[in-house]
Amino acid sequence: MNAFAPPSAARRAPPQALPVNQAGSPAPDAATLAALIRRVATSRDKQAFAALFKHFAPRVKSFLRRAGMESGAAEEVAQEVMILLWRKAEHFDPSRAGAATWVFAIARNARIDHARRAKGLPPQPEPEPEAAPSAETLTLAAEQAARLRGAIAELGPEQKQIVQLFFFSDTPHAAIASALDLPLGTVKSRIRLAMAKLRSSLGEVP
């Protein structure tokens, strides 16, 4: 397989891409994945990228296949997602989302862009600017966001990761199960429990 970037971009080019195969070793935890992304961002660490590729590439491909993409296209787009991870690693903010949430958000956008290209359409356009909200609206939104962040922070790490994937990345249950190597029933159960805890923390009636 050819390199993904011309020689002029070699400093920021990812290592030679590998076929997207299922990994056989135990999956690293969320903290380890976040640390690997930071190593890519700060020092372009190719060993860290290789570990991320081994973990995420087969899971992203599985997500794309479950979304209806044929195997060859899913392989191609999974490679694109990993290139984007390499190029955009410095934009990863673990205080806003976990590593899996961030990567699957990239995958979802890449899937949409691939579908648009297949139809001869340009990539997703940037959203048009909206009218500036009032100070009252901004204050209310900030208060609600702070309450939600606080409620999510009270969840256990497993439930927190699943909530981030399901709600903030719009990842289907089946894709979450594939990404986290969990049974589908376990994913659904954790989402139900997490939602019950969030409603309780936010003072909502179940």
C-alpha cells in the first residue's frame, strides 16, 4: 500500500497503513487510549499511533460495515479515519470526550462524506452562522450544560464512555458493542442505568 501523504508532508505523515484486521490482544482502557493520542499529538509517536491503529481500525471498520458500507469501502474509510486521527490528534481534548467518543465522531463524519462523494456531492458544508443568542439564553444554556457535565462526571467510567458514544457521537448500540468488545445486551443495560442516574442527578422524574 502506498504512503498516504507526499514527501513534503513526511513530518506529519502517519506510518505506513496496515490492513484493518481484528485485534487479538486485550483492549486498552480509556486512559491508555487518551495517553496514546496525546503522544501522537505532542511527539508524532509512531509506536503510539500503531497501538491506536491496532485498537481502533478494526472497530471503525466494523462500525462502518454495520452502517451498511461494503467491506472494501469500509476498509478505505477506516484508513481515512486513522489518517485523520494522526493529523488531528492535537485537537483531542480528554476533558470534553473520551478517546473512543472522539474517534467514532470522526468515523461518523467520514462515513457521511464518503456517501456524499459517492453521489458526486462535495463534503459536508460548514454550518451557516446563526443569529447571536441573547445573554439570557447563553446563561441558561451554560447552567444546563454545567449541570449535565456534573451529572455525567458522577457516572462510573464504563457508563460515562457509553453515554458519550451514544449521545454525543450518535453511535448506534451495535457499533458501541463492537467498539468496546461488549455484548449488545450489556451496552443497552448500561445505557439504561446511566440514563436513570442522569435523570436522578438532574432532578427529573423517571
